[in-house]
Amino acid sequence: MLKEFRDFVARGNVLDLAVAVIIGAAFATITTSLTGDIIMPIVGALFGGLDFANHFVILGPVPDDYAGSLASYADLKKAGVAVLGWGQFLTVAINFMILAFVVFMLVRWATKMIKKPADAPAGPSEVDLLTEIRDELKRRP
């Protein structure tokens, strides 16, 4: 069983997948930064706030012993208050759209870069070869 596992892990597909997951995770942090540090502040400024992820609606009661800010989505969520974090959701959705678009562009680019192998010159078909063999056998004494 250990040998089978080693053979499975040593396959090129598994190693390629592992590399893709690691690079994907690193790329996701870049996309998160692009969304959170560049795009969302611009969108937030258009909607009247610099931190768009802090746009939310409080749905439940705030505990009496809560000492944090009522304007902090993270603090309220940490305290267990039911909040509808539509700004955070929108940030994550935009992050996903950017990531999906970049992956689409990479796949599109890779597809164009991988050239299809030139069609090999067509050799004689199986029927042609069998016909040649038959004719050659007929010619022999």
C-alpha cells in the first residue's frame, strides 16, 4: 500500500496540482490585496465611506457587556452579534470576480500559447496497406 501511495504522489498530475494549489493560494492573497487595498477604497469613497467592508446592518441585540465600537463589523461579529455584513460580502464577491477573470485570462493565454501539433502527413490508410499487400502477394510466383 505504501508503494501504491508513493506511485500516486509521484505522478506528474499530483505534483502539478500541488504546485497549482500553492501558487493559487499565493495569487489569492494578491487578489485580496488588490480588492481590499485598491478597488474597495475607491468604491467605498464613491459610497461615502473609506472602509466598505464595515457597511453592515445589526440584526440582533448587542450584549450589555459589549465594550467595542458599534461601527466595527469585526468587533460586533467577534462579540456574537447577528450582523448582516453586506459590505464584506460585496468585497468578497468582487474579489472572486477579479480572481475568476484573471484565471480566465490565464487559461485563454495558455490555450493560445499551446500550439496544436501540426497534422502529420497522412500515410496510407489500413485499406490501402492491405490492398498493397494483396497485390504484392498476387504478383509473387
